[in-house]
Amino acid sequence: MTSVLGMALLGLALMAGPTVAFVPVGDGASTHVNITRKALLQKVKETCRAVAEEARHVFKTTGSSPEELVQACLGPTAKGEVSGAKFHSALQEIYNQNGLVDRDFVNSAPHHFNSEAFLQGRGLITEGMVAIKANIRKENFQAARETLGRVLHTLQDFYSHSNWVELGYTEPYINLIRPDQPLENLADVNTATCRDCASGTCPNSILPNILNEKKLTSGYMGIYSSAKPKGKCSHGGAADLTSTTVPRGGINKDEHRSDNVAFHNAAVNAATTASLQLLEDIRLAAGDNDFLRMMGIARSSVVCFVIDTTGSMSDDIDEARDVVYEIIDSKKGTQDEPSEYILVPFNDPSFGPPIRTTDPNKMKKEISELTAQGGGDTPEMCLSGLQLALTGAPASSHIYVFTDSMQSQSTITFIYNFVESFKGPHPGFAVLSGRPQAGQPATLMLSVMGRKGPSSMSVGNIGLVTVSGPEVVSNGTMTDMGSGDILVTVDMVPEGEFVVILKGTDKVSNSEFQRQSTTQMSVSKVNIQAVVDSSVEPGEAFKLPFSVMTQGSGGQYHISARNDRNFPMSYSSSLTLTTGRYTNDTLNITAPADTPSGTDVTLTVEAKSSSGVDSNYVVLRLSVVTKITDFDQPLCEVVSVQADDCPQDVSQCGPFKWELSANLTDGNGTGIERISLQQGNGSLSYTSLSAPVVQANYNASCCSQIVEIIAVDKVGNVGKCYQSIVRSDGPPALTLSLPLWLCLLVSAFVIRP
């Protein structure tokens, strides 16, 4: 070949540019990130195993890295090497938003369950879970991930900041994710809860009567004030000013210390289990496939091919065609087969129109008719064709770009972002949404991915390299943060546009590699800060405070904003900035009243100097969520269980069957949307879901002795119906046609969250 054929999976290619990353200060199992990582990987593994078993695939992992988990999850449908970049990126988005709660909401008691703000804290969890489920329904998976990270932080903080484990509880407080259940036995504001601890390191300063009465309390936190109600516990620590007010000390279990080892470990365990419960509820509401799609795993709904047909591709068009055929054939008939194919050819001066089909053979026919002719080197047309593909393809699609001017697919890649440190009770690193600041050192967070995870590579050097004028290289000092994450500090960011360069060795092939970011960056003296603290309600104006500051010349700065839904907005068109000081303003955005719940909005706010020399931006994601009042789970009444034919000797079960009949209702709720089997190898059928009472029938071999039926209503509330015919002694299984109260006892029926 006389030129390089660039074949890039866009979902992977774009991730080589800026994405998200959060790394806690410190290490060990007690950080939010590690608790979240453990829960996510376990739940993803469980879901992958269930999907594989349903498809009659063998689920077997070769290791614990994201890459190896993705390979095992996709099973025989994954051809050749599989990159875990999309999964890894999804994890990083969740970790990042989890960590940002400690920066953006440092003084918010509900976000951390501080100061006995239990009802408000659960309200944040409830609102978040509603938004996550609505986002998943609309296939807005990034919005779902970002909210998930924040909700998990708040949920996990309950076990560290309250006295739940001091009360002797080892299991999570399930009512935190069950808004239809009350929060009980809360200490009121006038009830003293702690004794004085002059040293600040007492093993347990909760008052005996609080422990005996099982009263729930949490520590008061004062960032700016030492005031707290009389007799109340403090959060504790140097950043908590209330910890020096009697009763002194603190009850937080955030860190592993010699005085709180048992309670700290109990809090970590409870927080991990609680995270798993929340993830399971979301998984059941979404279904296994969409849960995995939210996590960056499983099939794409659409595959799009953007193909250069200019004359310079004459030597490469045949190979491009062969690669497309291979992609189509490798997915056909598998769980990864797309629901639709899109073709966008581009030449000079034309591009498109897009060709859409659900038939893989028709797409191959359209590809076969492409010829390379006319035109020249047309990067503008490539971008136009790519933009057309992005416009026409739904979220989470795979877009393959074929041109002779591109490099980007490899199982070795990296994702990165510029970050800044933040202080407070729980310091860490937060992502810079816009461009890094000029005249200052810079910190980057990179996640490097290889064929078998981080252990299969060694990174030699990471730096910033200019792309125009004399080449300037700014090498970085690397700190290995574990799990493939590397913190890089650069003393000086180069002037002008630059890219990130990474060099290292692939231990699998024993060969050197070099990777370069696909996105060019430059520095700015302007900084914009904004925080989204809730979802957007259709028909209601949403107020977004933001702040702008410049380290350059003060004066008039133009403000512009845009959103990808064309929702109406209002804001100041200009602000007067003073060097080194933040100027505050508010943007109002209104989602029309008929906006579907779960819609996400990408909002960009930009500030530019009057001369146009300097500018910066911030990108925010908003979720539109309809306010709901239905938090009741669907109910199940077992009508009968006929299992008297099942032999006592399980080894003789083969030719025998058993049956279950049940009625499912959603009471006064929104109605049942989906019924499915969570456990059981039998056959499930049911009457119309639109009926007030849905009649379900289950038939199975006596060898399959457990069934769990899942009912999900239209707003994502999940009900479970569990039945076992397992016998521990001689009597045969009963044939049941009994009153409901007796049926509940005999059938071991439960509704569980």
C-alpha cells in the first residue's frame, strides 16, 4: 500500500482524547473509588455471567482487568483482541462524579448524610435513581453514569458518617433505596447523641441510651462554623470546626485508624453491599443488556461506516471494503449484531447522503458499489461526513471511519484529562472541563489499557509536544496510582497547540509502542466554574449558577451558551471581569413541558475576551426528569403451586414438571411495563400487561426447583416474586390453591428490593 488506511472505531478513537478520571488522595480499600470499583466489577461480572448463561455461552475470565472482563462478557462473539477502553472509560466517568461530590458539595449536609440530614440525603438518592432509570430508557447512558457516581457517593457516606454500624447493624439500611418505606427511629434535634471525647480519638463516643434505643444519628460538620446543636456528635477531623465544641471528637469512619478499625471495616463492608443493592435495583429495572450498555459493554444498536471515495483512496478502497465485510460478517448472527447499518460516503465536494438498512447483505451490496475517483485530500469533507454520521446515528453507536489520512484502532490505548487538586475534608483531583490554565504547572490523569490490563505494559515516558512551529517537548513526572492509572505532573505547558504523547513497551509482544492523543489542546487564562446540582423538570426554568475568572487582562468578556436540544436559554451576554477574581452569573434553561423523561442535554458555556485573544469553556450534562410520586413496587400474589408430581429423589426429576400461577398488579401506580425471569430455566407466559391484573404462569422441569419473577413498572420500580420447591425431608411438594395469607407462608414468596 502506498498510503496508510485509517480504520478507527470512533467510540475508541475519541476516548484517546480528553475524558474523565478521578483518583483519591491515599490508597487502600476504604476510598470511595475502590468501594465503587469493587461493587461495579462484581455486578458487571454477575450480569455478564447471566447473559452468557442465557445465550448458552461459557463465561470464563482469564483475569480481573476490564479488558479481560469484556472479553469474557462478549464470549464467542468477540473476534480477536478486544479493547476494554469503552468499559474503562465508563468506570472512570462514574469514579470521577463520585469524587466530585467532595468538591462541589463539600458543605452540603444531605450529600454526605452529615448533621442528621437523613430525609434530605435519601431524597437525593431517590431523585438520582429515578433519573438513572429514565436516562437508561432513553439510551442516555453517559448521563446515567454521571448521576450514578454521585448517588453512590451519598449512599456510601451514610455508613461512614452515621452511627449505623455502631448500632450493631451489619447489613445495609435497605430503606435508603426504598422511598416507599419510612426512615425510622431518627434522633431529633433536641436529643443528645454523643459524650465528650477530649482526645478526639475515642473508639465509640455514642451515648449508651442512643445505642440501647437504636437511635439513628450522624455527625455534624462545620466547614465555616463551629456551631452545632447541644449534645450532638461531630463529624470529626481537622476540617470540621464543630469537633472542638463539646462534645468534642467525631464519629466518621472515613479512614482506617487504630481507634476505629472495627467500625471502619464494618462501614466499608456495609457501603460495598449497599452499592451492590442499588446497582442490582438499577440492573433489574433496566434489564441486563441495557445495564451492560450503560457500563460500556455489549452490542451497539447501530453501526455506521464513513468511507472516503476520493481518488487518493484508489489503492485502499478494496481493503476498506474487505474490512467492512469482515466487520459485518463477524457480527451477523451474534448477540453483537447491529439493529441497523448506516453508510456515509464522502468525496470532494460532496458527502452523503446517508444510506440506512437493517439488512447486512444489502449494506454489503452498497459497499461493493463504491469506487474511488475524483477529488483530492479532503479533510473538510471527512469531517462533514463524520458530522453527518454523528447526526444520524443514535447514542452509543459504533462509527468506523475509512480514509487514507488517519491512524487511532489498537488494543493499546489511553484515556486522559487535565485535572486539578482540591482541598477540604476529603481532598482529591477534579477534571478540568475546558482548557488548562496558562503559566501554571499542569497535572494529567491517564488510564492506560492493554491486551491483558495494566500488567501487560510498561510505560516509559509521557509528555506534551507542540504541533506547530519548533517542536517543544514538556516531559512529565509520573506517579503510578495503580490499576493502570498514572498521575503526570508537567512543570510548564507549552505555548500554542499541543498533544499528549505516551511511549512504552507491550510485554505481550515484547515490542515498543507510541500513542498520541487525537485531540489538540491549548492553554487559557480564563476559567469557568459551574455545578449541576439537580435534574431539570419539564416546563420549569432551571437555574444554573456559574462563575468566570481571568488571570489575564480584566474588562469585558463575551458570554455565549448553546445546548444540543435547542431548549430556550437566557443569560448575560457579557460580564466585566477583574483579574484574579471570580464574577458570578446565572443561566436559565427551560425544557419544554412535553420533553420525555430521561432526555439528556449537553450544555456548553463559553467566555471570550473582547479582543478574541483568549477564551475557555465548560461542558455540562443535564437530565430532564419528570417528577414522579409512584414509588410502590409491583405486587405478586401466588395463586397456586402444583409440584406433587416432583419425585423426592432429585436424580429422578428429568421427566416430571411443576407449575406456578400468580397474579401481578401495580396497585394505583403507573402500570407494569415488563415481566421477566431472573432465576429459573422454565417457561414464563403472562396475559396482557395493560390489564389491571396480569396473570403469570410458569412451567419448569422438577430439576429446576427455584423461580424468581421480576416485574418492573413504567417508572422503574422493581418487584420480585420468589418460589422454591426444594424439600429437605420426605413429604412431597404440596399442590396449592389456598388463601393468600397461607400461600405466602407455604410458598416462601417474598417481595424484595
